[in-house]
Amino acid sequence: MKKLLIWLVLLGCTVSLASAESANLENGVFIAHYEAQIEYTHDPPIEGWCGAYAPFAISSAEEQVNRIDTSTAVGVVWYVLAAWDEDKEWCATQFGLGDYDARVFAFSAVGPCFPDAAGLEIPTAGWPAPNEGTACVVTGDAWTGNYVPVYYFTGYAYGYYGEEILQLTSDPSHGFGGWGNCLIVPTLYEATVFGGLGINTDGTYACPADPEAACCVSGECSILTQPECAALGGEWIPSIHECDPNPCPLGWPDGVCCIGGNCYIMTHPDCTVYGGQWFGDLDSCEPNPCPSATHRTRWGAIKAMYRE
């Protein structure tokens, strides 16, 4: 909470005459954007990493690139963008990184993209790393516009460790992720969606307008927004906007479901409904691969004693 108080004190020194529309920061999102045309080097370019982004700036959610593919190691530069459905003005921003395998990305240089290089950053002790965060406040010009870079990361993405997503989140120091406007008494606005950078997998897509796209639920395709799809437990495919042909994989495969020592062949969701243990890599009940009910009961009793 101490960080938030410092934040608000500093914001009091960055008053502007922003219009009501530009000061209303509702429905904003953080986008994780990788720009492959910016070559990573150990030393930053003359204009700095924030300045290097300007010639390649995107202006829509559809242009975001949130995936890096590599089988070995590759040096990259990626950015956190603040986006709404119209231009905005803000004087502070705060976000964090979620839990992920830290081996997939080695940070080299990081920092805020202050409009005139004037500002203060207040990171957590271990930033940047999993479950760490940072807060940034301007002391000069405010951020203005849309799809604006507020932060940059450089370093090496490693493909040796499989698929992983560096997920943007609220700052774990006190659970806030979003922006503060530039009014005399600043208002804080929570981000509605946090993007994420994927290593050898699609990252987390973020769009301020909640567009509709293909949603796959058990092999069935529907056109829904991301929140609607998530509510159904589906997989949202933002790059596909029609269901003909059906872009969804076939429904859940059958596998072995063990219920009370008995073996059944059914899908994973059905097995869960019946309270069973599902083994998707098995497809036969001959011989019965399930532990006996007696064995399961004894094991449960042992675990219960240790819990006590």
C-alpha cells in the first residue's frame, strides 16, 4: 500500500487540463507486443528502446504480436502497450508479471517509456521476475494517445524449456494493475484485460473493444467475445472470426476413467462429473488399470492421518 500512496502524492504534482473523455480510463487493456523488426543489441540504439518503437507503432489490437518462436535462444525487444477504444491521457501506470518458468526469458534491460524521459519508477524488490511488479509516474509530460508503449523489455527468449506465457498481471505488491489520470485528485482505473507474451505458444490476446471471434467448446464453434468464451470454459481464437469451416478440434477424446476401482471409457469432462480419475493416455480397460477401491480407501486414510 505504501507504493500506492507515493504514487498518489506524485500524481498530485502532475496536474493537467485533460478533457473528461481523455481522463476517463475505463475499459483499458495492457497489450504484450513483440516487434521483430527491432533488432536486439546489447547496447541500446541512440534514440533508446522506447524511441526505436516509434517507426513500427501499431494502432489496432489486430496488429499485436504476442508470440515468439525459437528452438534455441533469440534476442528480442518487446513492449507493454496501453490501449483503449479512443485516445487517452494518463500520468501513471502499474502492472506486474504473473507466475511462469523464469528460465524461458533472461532479461537484459527494462524500463518505462516516459513521454519526455521524465518520471519515477517504483518496482518491487525482484523486478522483473515472476510475481513481481512495477509502478511508473511521470514528472513531466503526460502519456497521451492510444496503443502507446509504457514499458520495454529486452533479453533472450529460450526455446529449450517448452511452451510458456509471460503473463501481464496486476502488481502483486497490492493487487492493482492499471492507470491513474492527471486530474488534481487523480482517479485510478483497473485494466480490464492483461495480455501476455507467449514463448513457442500463442500469448494472451488483449483488445479494448471486446471483439467477437471463434470460441471452441468440446469441438463446437461459436462466435463470442473473450469473456463470454472464458465463462464457458472454451478456447478463444482471436484470429478466426467465422465457424465455417469449423476451426475447432474434435471433441474431448475418450480415455480410461477410474471410479471406485472400476474402469470405464469416457471423456475427461464426463469422468470429472462422476468423480473419477481420468487417464487420457490409456484407451482400454483390459486388464483393469484402476487401483482397487480397498487400496484407494487405505491410501485416503493414511493421507487423512498426516493432515491431522
